[in-house]
Amino acid sequence: MAVNKSSISKSASLEKMGEFWGTHDFTEFDNSSAPDAEFTVTCAIPIELDLLSVIERYAQQHGVSAETLVNLWLQQKVAEQKTA
């Protein structure tokens, strides 16, 4: 099994990496000024299959993804409701 060289231990074998981490702690290499991992939160909302097919066709005709189209439509509807 080929193993890439570790960026921290500089070892290319699992055995050497294990020896390294047996005598080191990951906090020795933590950069507290570096930002933590960023995540994008998404939500899945079920859509009727027939409706999704129509949305996908309409999105394809307009050169956007179905997700983009649905988000644009929802933004428009929310804006309309705010002004009503």
C-alpha cells in the first residue's frame, strides 16, 4: 500500500508515523491563529417528484441549477411577503 509523506512527521511509512505520534502531541503543531474549519449549513427539503422535474427543466432552459432557481424564487417570494 502506497502512503504519501506526512506533512508533519515527514515520514512515508505508517510505522514511522506511528512512532512519531507516539512521542508527540497534535497540540505541539496547532496554529491557534489559524481559523478553524468553516462549514456551510444546508438543508434538504423534500419536493414532489413531478414538481422537481418541472423545476429542473425550467432551470436548464435558463442556464442555472435547480438549487439556484429555487433559492431565487424563494428570495423573491419572501421579499413580496415583506412588502405586503
